[in-house]
Amino acid sequence: MRMQKFLFGPAAAVLLAGILSSAVFGQTILIDFGNASSWRGVTTPSPDLNGHYWNSVWSGAYYPNLLDINGNPTSIHFGFAIGGAGGTDSYNGPAGVTSNPPTPAQIAAADIDAAALGNLGIKEAAMDFYDSSRFEIQGLDPTKTYNLTFFGSHKYSDDDTTVYSVCTDNTYSSVVASASLKVADAPNSPNHNRDKVVTISDLDPQTFNILYVKFAGINGNLGYLNCMQIEEALPVKARSPLPRAAAKNVPLNTHLTWTAPSAYTPSRYVLRFRVRGAADPNWLVVDPVQDLAIDSDPTTTEAAVPISLDYSTTYEWKVSSFKAGDPNEFEGPIWSFTTVPALQVSAGPNILTWLTGGTAAVNLNGSVGCQCSPTVAWSVVSKPAGSNCVIANPASAVTWASLDKTGTYVLKLWARDNSIPIENENTMEIQVFADACQAAKASPAGYIPLPHDSNSDCRVDLEDFVLFATDWLEDLSLTQNLEY
């Protein structure tokens, strides 16, 4: 939710003027709508009477690297939307009747309450204006929020109120926040606004780190904007998340940490948490958050993750802050993090082997899947009584082992990613037989003997022929009827 200030009286304007002129929270930029190139326009001198620098703009140019209030170039740019500029003039503004260009006397006659308008209280900036328009403030820092302060003033306006709106993108169809300002005391009144501004506070940069601004009369007639201020907002939202925004390889036992806004001490926080891309897009809400108080820093809050985390999953979360006695919810940005992938450990396939000369040697083809340099270790889980199992290099996933007795051996490959940390393990089985034939007969795929392997020794040779020849010419045919 965006906090909006609606200031309609001189007292309120004086209060805001004090804020505008003294409590500068961050980088501040002043924009004058209309300049010496526009119709009946005036370029505001820089520095002005207050020592501040201005950016006087018109629709015939694009303005990169706007100057801040101290005359320093910034990374912020300004331009009217294509086809989005309205008319520009100074006639019937605070100076009343003006010529092209306005004379020094006409400029001096501009009727404003400079003290009430604060930084915007400069006659050259206040006297000219654009009517209903759309423009972009580009190059904003996505990690910061901004306050926009508007001064609009015009005599004989069909709509005495102008609505200033900030939108999500360059279609200007979806409004993020808006505020209204009386530019005259009544419709078609000769009495223009001379002492009131309106501020939309705590704005997040929108698509492509831009603020898309439009303004118009409240009833669809012309609206007016004479000058404005862009200011980095004093943080009112939770910040500095841990896990950091878009963090990868976050362990499953993590907790959530953030820092309080510098503008105040929140009376409470509300945490919202969800799985990105889940079938249910709704947030799991924790209200209020309980501080785990893991560290001694009173400005940080540590909160438990409200669900059990899974491997290789992206989660989204955001924190809302509340001031004591203030119903406004200062909703923070959506942060995200992705948990660690499961450490993939394979000890390799099971093995059937046999003794040759009293020993058997097998290759151990283990593997560890991770974007890391893992620590690995082979170990013997079980083996036949009295046997020896020697692993050549237990610290390598790929190695070999020597076995000296028949029976079943179970070996384990363990791995650990020390950078996270996370560990996993996997086992494999080695069956050792007295000879290759016994091993063949134990194959899980099944053993089909050769048709002429008479002695079942897995081969057909002379021994099988001797057995065959022993019965050579033997005749088992019946020689008489068989009664049964």
C-alpha cells in the first residue's frame, strides 16, 4: 500500500514546505515544466534563489542525466511519452496574463507563496505549465523508493482538481498510486492555487525501473502540472533480506532475516511466504512475526520459515511493516531464494565377481553430482567373516577394491559439499564367488545352461563328451508291452 498525503490548506502546505526544504532524505531532483523553448515558457535559473539547480523541460526534447538539487548529474532521465505531451503555456497560470516570451515584470508578478511551496517555490518554475500529459522518469534504482511532489496551478479551469497517477507500464492503464490537488479554488475561478502541493510517497520503480506518470482533470477535463520534485524516500519498508534476494543454494534449515526501516521502529511485522509457481498462488500469512532473536542487533528480525523447505525449489517472501498507531501497511518488495539441489551420490552398480588366485579386484565407479568440489569417502558397511576388503583410494569416487573371500560385501560412498554444507550417501553390493561359473549362475538376469553342458560347469568340452560317449549306443526303447 502506498502512503499518500493530501494537503489542501496553507497550514498543511507550510508543514510540507519545511520537509521539502530541510529534511532531504536522499537524492533530490527539481523539474520545471516549460522552458524558454516552449510557448510562453520560462527556463528556471540554476542555481535559483535558494542555491538549487533545476531541470526545465519541454516536449521537444529528451533529458538524460537530470541534475540533482546540488547541480550533480544523476542516472535519472526524463521524457514525455510518445504522443503523451499536452499543451504548454504560462497564460492563466500564477502570473495571469503573459506574453511570448514572458517579460521580467510578468515573471515578477507570479503570485505564489514561496515559503509554503518550499523547494518548488520559485516563480520561474511555478508560472508555466503543461496540461494533461504522460511522461516517464527513467533510470531509477530498483532497490530504492521515491517520493513525487507535484505543484499544479491554473486560473479558469473547467476542473478545479488535477489527479496525478503513477502507472505500472507505458500503457498507462494500470494505476499504482494517485493523489489529487486543487489547482484552483473552484471550477472556472480566477483564484489559482498558490500554496499547496501533493506528494505520493514510497513509490517502487515499475517496469524497466521507470515511474510512468500521467495527470488529468478529475472529471476528464484538462489537468495541470507546473513543477515537481523527485526525492529518494527515507526507507519505510523492511530491507536487507537474508537469504539475499534471488539467492541460490540456500540450505533447507535456513531462517529469514531482515533489517528494520531506518525511518521508524515497526510495531509489528507481517510475513507472507509461498512456493513460486505452485498450483496455489496464495500467500501463507504469519501475523504477527515472532522474532527468534538469534543475534543481539535490535534492528534485525529473524523469523522461522513457516513451511518445510524442499530441495531445488524457489520460494518467494515479503514483509510488511506497521507503525504504531498507523493503519497503513508498508508492504515490502517480493524477495526470492532457491534451495540447494539434493547432493546426488551414486556408489555405482552392484557387482558379481569371483576369486582368481585367492583374490578378486573390482572397479568402483561412484559419482557425485553437484556444482562443487565435494569431500568423498568410501567405507565398508559389511563383509564376510574373516575377510579383508582393501579400497585403493577411499577419498576418490572412482577407485578399485581388493577382496579375498567369497560372500557379500556392502560398500558405502559418502559425499559432502562443504560450501553449503550438505551431505548424502549411497551403497552398493559386491558378491564374490569361488569361480566365474558360480558367478554366472548367480546373475540377476538368470542363467541358461548350454544344451550340451552335461556337467554344468558353464562350458562344453571333452568332459561333457566323455559323459556323452559313456552312453553311446545305449538303447532305452521298450522291447515288450508295458503294463501299468
